Amino acid sequence: MIVKDGKRVSVSVSQETKGLLDSIKHRGQSYDGLIHELAMRWQKMKEAEANKSNPGTETKTIKGLGNAGMNKRNQEPERGAH
């Protein structure tokens, strides 16, 4: 699914899943930012797994998972920034 910048969609999760998300997100982090972070970590893990089992192969990056696509409020502040 491709969503243009600025558009929002709804995602339904169970109370149990919401509790799990709440337990791992940073204070003030949005669910959008948390899900984005989890998806990026999953993608990097899969790439590392694929490269480990098949050296020299590359995996396709999922469109829209780069930090450039995140809203500024969902990004962690740069180190040293005040």
C-alpha cells in the first residue's frame, strides 16, 4: 500500500497488543513512530539474515521505511541538539 505524505490511515489493534506497544515505546513517542521503528528494525534484521545466508546478495528495501519519510515529531533528536 502506498500512502502519500500527510495522509493517515487507521490501524486496529487489540488491548493486549496496545499494552505491549505501550511497554516498549519511549515517553512521548507516537504509535506511528514506534511502528515505523519496529518495521525498520525488522527490515534490517531480515537483510542481515539474508546476507548471512547468501553473501553477496542484496534485499529490496521496503518503500517508505527510510527516515526521510518520517514526520519530524517521530524522529529522535540528533545527539548534541538542544
